[in-house]
Amino acid sequence: MDPSLKTGDSLQHRCGHCKRAIQVSSTEFPCSNCKKVFYCSEAHRKSHASKHEKSGCFPAIIHSNSECGRYWVASRHIAVDEVIYMEKASVLAPNIPTMSHLYPTCLGCCRGTNTTYRCSKCSWPVCNKRCEKLGSHSMNECKIFRKNEVQPNCRPQYYFFIQFLRALLLKEKDPKGFEELMQLESHIQARMKVKDEVLMFKSFYKFLTEECNMDYELDVVNHIVGVNRVNCYSGDALINGKKRFCTAVFPKLSLINHNCRPNTRTILHEKDGGLYMELRSSMDIEEGEEISQQYISSTKGTFLRRENLYEDWFFHCCCERCSDSTEFNSFFSAIKCVNCSEGYLLPKNPLESDSPWVCVQISFQMLTPETGCGYSRTSENVKRLTDDIDARIKLAQQSPKALERILVELSSHSLHPNHYLLIDIKFNVLDEIVRKLNYVKENGTCFGNVDDDDLLKAVEYAKSILGVIRMICSSRSYCIGIILYFLACTLMELRTRKVPTKFTDAQVEKVVKEAWTILHVESEGSSYREMVKCLEDRSLVLDVENLSLRVQA
């Protein structure tokens, strides 16, 4: 952002037409529709208004370069929690749930069928007659499967085939939508170097031409397969109270680049039988700043994130967090130095997968790590260590006590206290404690057998996790919202039991308000909205309109 856009305490913007810097407090020429774009004169407002308002007051400009293709840049200041854009999925297809061989996903509503019912036309799995008539199925693969007597097959790859087929069928049903897909990145060259990707493409092409008797150009099919492989969003979510298993392509939102500390979050909504993705800012975004989203969880270390991003999206992330070996001074991946008592190992160059890990000295007084004892380990050695630890954690997943023993051991001998594997352990134990409280029952609120010590431990774990996650996630991240929810639940239960904590009434109120603020914008019927209901229904009165809270005696 141009430094001239901020002068003292007065926020300035650029004229939406001529881009000259103007002071918001002194202008009388805002956009008459959104009131968020400003102009230096009435003439410039009128000149630009038709184009701006025709776009729905779209607050971004799509740029392009040779390195990352097309991407979004904010065309004005975007305030935190602002809805930036809402897009309907152009391709929506069923995904594979657990135990899909018993209860496959419905091709109509994309939810687990929980029945042996089959479509009366094509014999593929749907929930009931209503679902077999849904256009997503009846106007797509159903006609083709019926005509060509394609036999039902619920193996995972056939769900991918249906996804690819629905995308190809847009060519006749929605030529403009199909052209949007053809303009998206498909990473053909990179994908064709991966054995599983080649097999997926060849298997689908054989299914398309031999079983469905359809004729498409080989290159077009390969591109569409790639577009779906690298641009699909997982729609596996609890929406309107029912778990949905699906994949979806949102062509415009697909242009937004990944960042390991993104400035937006995405929220799924169902409306009129379609699936919509809402893009909402998770921090203030300044004019000229790139708008970003996250493709994978932010709660993994740099090497693991970059590895997963390349495996699934075929690019090497070089964002600010990935470029910083300390990950914004969180030391999220740091391991203890075995050669000295004070040092920790960090990658010398985090953007190189084979970079050596070298000892650095860390203290609260240091703004940046200093050179340590000189000891180093290879990246392969570090990976073996973290893989072994991760395997131990997975084996102990069902036993909180076993997890806590591992936590104590690793904190003392192997990992930095902020290491993502230790944060993962704390989260799992915290999650288990809150689950035991069992807030929501059909007949009201009740609590599980959780003693006071467990609740106090949960408070300490939540505080510890928050301290780290706030360094690497934006302020309105759903991840922060979940941890705040856990903290609020335990604090309110301790208050009910009259167990003293270090939190004042005002601090408890602040925790509940922040958790509510982050989570209440999620879609109706989602697990996040269930958390919101818990905050509103438990031992407090929450005035949603004024965001005021009163703890009940």
C-alpha cells in the first residue's frame, strides 16, 4: 500500500475513478450503493458509478502475472468481517464418505444415503424419489447412465468420474460457465509427471468413451480433470443440520491465491438447492493488498504445509510465513538442540526442502534468534524425528492420559513448547474435555463427569494454544474461534462450580464475545453454529443485538 494513503489519524482513500488520494472525512462523494468507495468529485462518481455498481460494488481487481497467473487485489479498504463476495458453485458433485461401500453418497443431495434405495431411472444411489428428481442428478449423469446402461459403482474413483463428467456437461448446458472452467489452471505438465494423476485421467477417459459412449477431445478432458483436481473445494460440512459430502468448483474464487496466513475465510451456504461460497475478510485489508485464502490448515509446520501444497496443488508456497524460519516468532516447527541446553534447531533456508537445520539461541528478550552452538541436522533427519513423533501421537489418540505423557516427554527433550505437534496434542486433550461436558442435549444442557482439575487444565491448554495460534492466524480465523469457544465453555463451567480462576468477569465476557463474534457468521445448522448456541444457551444471557453479556448467578 502507498504510505501516502494514511496521514496521521485520518484514513485516506484513492478516488475510485482517477485514483488520486482523497481524505474520507472531507469528501461528500461516496458510492451511493455500498458507501465504501469514494470519489474526489461528483463528476468522477457519476463517471465510475455505472461500472462499479454493475459489478455489485465488487471491492477487488483481478490482476495477472507470469509467476502466479490471475489473482485478486483489494480496490479499496476492506474492513474485518466484511463479506467480499458470494459465488454459486458451477460444478457440484458427490464425494466419498467413510464406509461409502455400505451407505454411498446420494448423487442428488450429496449426503449419506443410509438406505439401499436406487434411482428408478439409472439405478445409481440416491436417498429417495425426491433426490432422484433433483436437477443435479437427473439433468446430468442420470440420462447418460440410463441411455448407455452404465452399471452402478460406488468405488471412490467413480465419484471423481461423476465430478469430471458434470464439468464436461457444462459445455452444452452452460457454455459461459464451461468457458470459465477452461480458463482456470489445470497444471497438466506437473500432473502428468505423477503416476496416480496419469492413472486417474486415463481411467476417466476410458470410462467416458467406452462406458458412457461420449466423444470429447483428449486435451479438453485432461484440462477439465486437472481443473477439478486443483480448483475443487471440499464441501464436506454439516450444513442445515445434515452432513454433506461433496466437491465444488467456484471459478472466480478459485483465482484467489493461497497464503499460510490468509486475510479471508470461506463459509459454505445452501440456498435453493445450490451450494454457495461466501468470502469474508478475516482482518483489515488495505487498498492495493492482495486478497488471499488458505488451501490447507494453518496449524502445521512449514515443511509439511509446503509438501502438501505441492502434492495437491503443484506449487511451492513462498508466502511471508513460509519464508520465515521462525514462522512469525512462533517457533512452530523448532526442535531442541541435542548439543546444547539452550538452543533450538530451525531450517537455515525454509524454502529449500533439503536445507540443514541449524542451532539458534532463543529468548524472550531477543527480537530475532541469534547464532547458536553450531550444531546442525539434515532435513531428512528432522523429518524422521517428526514422523516418528506423529506416529506415536496417532497411536495414543484415543487416550488423553497417554497423550499428556507424550506431551510432557516431548516438551522436556525434543520439541519447542510451541511446536505444532505439541499444540496438536493440547488441542486433542482440550477437545476431549469439552466434549465430556456434553453441552447440547435434546432435553437441555447437562454436563459429563469432568472434575475441576480437568477444567483448570483445559483453561491452561486453551490459553497456551491461543498464544501461539494468534501469531500465525488472522484475528477472525475460525481456528481462533474454536479455541475461544473451548476456553469460554470451561470458564463458564468453572464459574458455575464457583471454582476460582485468574480470569475476571470482564475477561470471561471478552472471551465469550470474541468467540461469538467469530463463529456466529457461519452457516445455519453447521457445527460452528451449534457452538454459538452453546454460548447463548449456557449459564449466561447474551444480548446478540448489543453484544452484551451477563453471567447468571
